[in-house]
Amino acid sequence: MEPEFLYDLLQLPKGVEPPAEEELSKELEPLLSR
């Protein structure tokens, strides 16, 4: 996935690092199961 996609998805400012993939998958799982 593109880093910008992750930033847009998580609505994080560019200066903030996205969470680790494992944490990210936990965050995305409920969103994808809607």
C-alpha cells in the first residue's frame, strides 16, 4: 500500500508515523468488515 494511502485512511498528519503493520491490521479489520 502507498504510505499516502495509509495517512489518508488514518487521517494522520504527514509528520506522524503510521502504526506498525500489526497494529494497523487491528485498526483496519473492523473497518473492512463493515
